[in-house]
Amino acid sequence: MKTDRQNTFYFIAGEASGDLHGAELIKHLKKLNNKALFCGIGGNKMVAAGMHSLLPMKKISVMGFVEVVKRLPFFLKLLNDVVYDIKLKKPKTVVLIDFPGFNLKLAKKIKKNTSINVIYYISPQVWAWKENRLKYIKQYVDKLIVLFPFEIAWYKKRGINVKYFGHPLVESYQLSKKMGQHKPYDIKRDNFVIALFPGSRQQEINEHLPILKQTVAQLNSVNKKIHYIVRISSNINFEVGRDLGLSENFTIEKNNSFRAFDQASFAVVASGTATLECAVTNTPFVVIYKTSFLSWFITKTFIKVPHASIVNILSSKKIVEEFLQSRAKAVLLAGHLIKQISKGGGGCDFSSLIAALSQKNTYKNTANYIFNFKND
């Protein structure tokens, strides 16, 4: 693949949310230069937007200390392969999207081997844990673009000036509704609708499906009028009927998370970007998360924030319930959901959170910045 340096952008995304953001940035960069070329590593959305991916993103979508260690030889080789590919293609700018365990090490290798600009989009959660990663950002990242307003002052206090253009999810939700992408599902009117978001990585799915299957069984034993909307990411393989014990009263959503949340009375969401997507639609929800014991132990040892969900972190208090690790049990989750059903859902108001994140033309302004970036 021959590339023109001034027209080439190199992206690295390692998870579903990064793939979504990367795809939107690519679309806007194309509007600025229709000759622009995009390469790197990304998912289906980035590939559909026009990026040539070095390998399928699902091969690097791993989370947790133990899980990463098991595949350490693969990731070490991949780091060298990506740097070689970057040196070969000589892009104008490298854009690293979240995925800090890999991307920060890559930033170091890029800067030690090339003079190419490195822009990091979406801050690693160093304000929550692993603050030592700041040294990587200071030394090897030319500019960090953050998504949350509080991060501006947090980084400035530590000697790093960041860029902030707002969080794109609010704008994406509004655009999605405007384009008529929230058409009603075929659901009976008198059903209580629960959206199930078990995660975007296969290992999350493997941990969460047994819990959700037991929860669904307990719910259905006391209420036959529940309809489930199940979100399945394109890189995930599971059968709703078999893995959740459902033969009817369910809908599968593969593309539009906002559509699922918009039509749900309540949601059960794996901790991650999807919790913020849910809050943006003002849909009440609970958070679940379970991982290996060792990964959880290490995380709990170093974590500096009292909550797992970004919604609770941004609100500086617990406004949604979290069922994490030892509390991620069907009996507790089902009991909470039965209470929600009895009062018809509700109980959460995310309007102030949404207002704090709202800003117009987020992707457009971010793409403009990346396109015109010069490291002075």
C-alpha cells in the first residue's frame, strides 16, 4: 500500500468505542481532504469508513492484567510490527485512540524511532489509577485530546495542556434521532422492556452471560411480560436463545445502541462507554462487571476512585447501582430489577450530566485540529 505522507493518517483503536470514534473522525477528515488515506488498526466501523486495517481489531481487544500477560508475546511482536508499518508508510500524524496498555507503549516506540506527530485521543484514566502513565504522555505524546471537562484542570495542574472539544456521544445521539434511526421495535405495548448490554469484548461476554441468564430466568419466573433488547457487537459470537435462555420476547440490536436504550424502560449495562451512552438517552440503568480474580484484585489495589461507572465518577456520587465482581450475582441483580419493574422504571435524571458534556461539532472540530496539527 503506497502512501502520500501529507495525506496519510495512522489510527490505532483496540475496542468498540474507539472504533466508533475513529470511524467518525475518518469521515470528517475525508471532508477536509478527499485524497486522505487511513491505515493502522481498527474495527468494522473504521474499515467501512475507509481505513485499511493491519489486522482485525478483535485480535487485540483484550482487557485485564492476567488476560494481557497470557498474550504478551503476541503484543510485543505487534508493537514492533506496527512501528515497522508506520516507518514504511510515513504518515503525517499517528492518532492513538484510548487503549492505553498498548497505545502508550506504542507512542514511546514511535517517538524513539521516528519524528512523526503523535496525537492521543481520549485520555487514559490516569486520574483513576496508574498515574505513572503521565510520564509516557509528557515524553511521547505531542497532544492529548480529552473528552471530559474536569480533565482540563486535572492535567493542567500536572503540567500538561490538553485540548477539549466536548464529548461526541451527546451530538451522536441527537444526530441519530434526527436521522430517524430510532424506529420502534415490534414490542407489545404492555411489556416492560429491559435492554441487556453484556459487553463489547468476548471475555466480558463469557463472564456476564451466565449471570444474565440466571437473572432472566428469575425475572421470567415472576413476570411473563418482559421484553429484552440484547445488544450484540459485530465482533462477538453468542446465541441469545441458548446463552440467555430466551425463546421469545427478545430483540437483537447489532448496530444502534441509542435505539435500544431509547426504547427500554430499564437497562443492565457492562461497565464501559455503553453506560455513558445509556445516560445520554436518560434511560435508568444498573452497571455490572466481572473479571478474573487476579485482574480484579490488582485493579482494586491501585484504583483511586470510589466507583466503576464513568457516570458515577462524573457525578461525584453513586446515582446508578453497581453490581461488581462478588456482587455480580443473579439473585442481587434480579431482586433490584424486580423492584424497578414494580415502580415502572425511572428514578434517574441525567440531564445535568448531559448538559455538562454537550458541545456542538465535536467530531468536526477534533478532526480539524488533527488535520491542521503542527508540533511547534
